[in-house]
Amino acid sequence: MSLKESSNRDGFTSKFGILAAAAGSAIGLGNIWRFPYVVGESGGGAFLLVYLSFVLLLGIPVMLSEFVIGRKSKRNTFGAFKKIAPGTLWPVIGVMGIVAAFVILAFYSTIAGWTLHYVYLSITNGFQGRDTAELTLMFEMFQTSTVLPVIWQLIFISLTAVIILSGVKKGIEKYSKILMPFLLLLLIALSVRSVTLPGSLDGLVFLFKPDFSKLSSSVILGALGQAFFSLSIGMGALITYSSYFPAKTNLSNTAFEVSIADVIIAILAGIAIFPAMFSLGMQPEMGGAGLIFMVLPNVFLQIPGGYIVSIAFFILLAIAALTSSISIMEVVVAFLVEEFNMVRRHATAITAIAAATVGLFCTLSWGALENVTLGGRNIFDVLDFTASNVLLPLGGLLIVIFVGWYMKFTEVKDEMSNQGALMLKFLGLFRFLVRFIAPVAIAIIFLNAIGILRV
Ligand code: PFF
């Protein structure tokens, strides 16, 4: 096959492969690394409730909108808007998506690199005999060092590039299909252990009992950002993936199933973390980006067979990160291949090198570059905030306006129903959500958080 895939585009094959690829994109560090620490910093139960409502009312409609745009146009995130809305400014959404993909890839690979280091530490029995304070210190020394985290980050970006190079079908589908069920089982096992530790009940109360006094405009924006980041929406990763879906894929069911799976994994990660934290006497808002790396080794040390469990856990987390990072890199690579006629190999190399360059600054944010800050945030946090809480929600806002107001309703309906082959139960609801609820809600959350509007 020619490496230039313009007319003869590669695509996904089986129904399970599609679900696994989309769920593989959604389920990743966002659920297991980001969700617990954002919940911890945002006060627990009330945040969870807001987050869940955002997934249902805003996330699923945005995801389905991306599927409609992607499969209808069969193009990358920029080309999709150019094809459906030629001669307009709509492709700007694609440009924003490509910028977001870049930024996310840069900081995502930092955390994925930490995960690889923790695979290594697990294998070499690095947690053995250490108490909570020592495990925390061990993490902080690693996090602030200069060489090792960068090496792991480069290894991770290279792994992502290798999978991207083997093409959509062979690469993405194959890797996404295997091993995800294992991650689920392991998280269940960890959750069981976490809730049976002494003093763990307070952790469950923290996670599930809403205290609405903890909500503020920035916490609500944070919940929106977390929902979008975790579902992989707002930058066209799912436009790109759905451009490879076959005509018979049921888009609504896929959006629903992927979102539910994503939420389940995030909540399980919360159950694995918070009870254990309270049992260890740690404060939920304490860990920051290092939270899971400080807490989970303690749990592994208290599990029968903890050595094997910790190796398995970090390997599976690294794989979950990989199936997400390929969906992020594919946004940029598909764009370069289709819009600039670039060979896939060159597009991948350019993307990987550029992401590694920006990524370097993210990785050094706690060490060599710790003094470079903006409004009290280090480089990593600035990039994470900009991508997750600004670019993704803004992209999502424009995407629902595009589907709800620009596209003809019959076009949207034809795409969702596979040209009339499927019965659509929630079409009216979907239309209402994308036209009114989602755009208005996202706009209000935004304006409220930046202080233009006060509600
Ligand atoms: N959803 C992924 C995760 O939860 O780890 C991260 C991600 C992938 C964000 C793809 C955005 C994206 F477009």
C-alpha cells in the first residue's frame, strides 16, 4: 500500500475494533491520573456530580457531533470542516484542534513517561520497605530531576510514533482491542483493597458526598475541562477516528457506550485512590499531578501479590496512555498527510519531534524550570489549563454550533441513522441539546469563569 493515503483511505474494521479504538482514546491518563487529582483539588463529591452531569448533557452530544462530522466528511479535523463548509471560516475549529492536540501531546507524554518509570520501579522492587513519606520523597526526587523523566518521555513519544506509523487499522485497532479489559479488572481489585484499608470510609464520603459550598466558577470550569479531556472531545480526535468508521457503525450507541465506559473507569480510579489516601492520613488536595504515583505504591505494598499487581497496573496504565496518545498524534498526522500531501512517515516524524520539544518544557516544570510560572502555575499547568479548560471547551462549543445550526438537520439525521437504516430514539433530544443546552451552558461556564458574567 502506498504510504500516501488520500484516495484509498485506511479504516477500522470490526464493531468491537471501533468501540475499542474510541474507548481506547477516551480511557487513559485522564481517567486514572488526572481525574483523582482534580477531584482532590476541587473538593470531592460536588465536583463529581457536576462532572457527571457535564458528561451526560454536554459530553455525549459533543462526541456524537464529532462522529457525525468525521464520518460524513471522511477527513482530518481541518479537512472535515473544509469539506462540509467550503469557503467559510469553520475550518478554524480544525486549526484550534491541531494546536490543542500538540499541546496535549506535549504534557501528556510527561505523565506517560512517569508511568513508564513506575513500570521500571515496580519491576525492580523499588517500593519495597518504604513508608508513605519515603515513597512521596522518592517520587518528588524523580519528578524534579532533569535527565530521567525526559528520557522516559522520549521513549513514550517514540512508542506512540511507531504505532502511528503502522497505520490506522493494524496499529490503532490492534493495540486498542487487547488488554483494556484487564485494566478494568485490576482497577476493581485495587478499589476493593483500597476500601478495606482501615480508616478508608472517609475517602468514600469525600468522593461521593457532595458539599456544594466547594463549588466555584473555576471548579465548574474545571469539571467541564475534565469531562472534555477525559472523553477526548473538543479537538477533533474523534472527528479523525470516526472518519475511519465504516458506514454501518451505529454512531449514537458508540458515543453512549464510550462515554459510560469512560466514566466507570474514572470513578473506579477515584475509589482506588481516595479511601487509600485517607487511610494513609494524606490530604486529598495534597498530591497535585503526582497524586497517584505517591498513593498507589502504598496500596501495592499492602496487597498480597502486590509486586505483580503493581507491575501489571503500571504496564496497563502505560498502554491506556498509549491508546490515547495515538489518537492525539493522529489528529496532527492525518492533517499533515491529507492537507499537505505529506508521506505518513515524515508527518509522524515531524509531529513527534515537535511534540518532544514542547514536551521537554513540560517535563522540566517541577525541576530545572520550576521558577518559570504564570499566575502561580508552572509551564505544565499552564499548558494543561489552556488545552483542557480553554481550547477543548471552546472547540466543543463551536462543534455543537456547527452541527446544531450550520449543518442541515436532514444531513445530520441521515448520518446518524446510517441513511435511514437505524431507528433513532433520541434524535429530538440530541437536536435540542446541540442547538440550545450545550452551546448556552458551555458559553455561560466560560464567561462566568473569566469573570465577564456573574451567575
Ligand atoms: N481522553 C484521554 C485520556 O483521558 O487520557 C486524553 C485525550 C485524548 C484528550 C484525546 C484529548 C484527546 F483528543
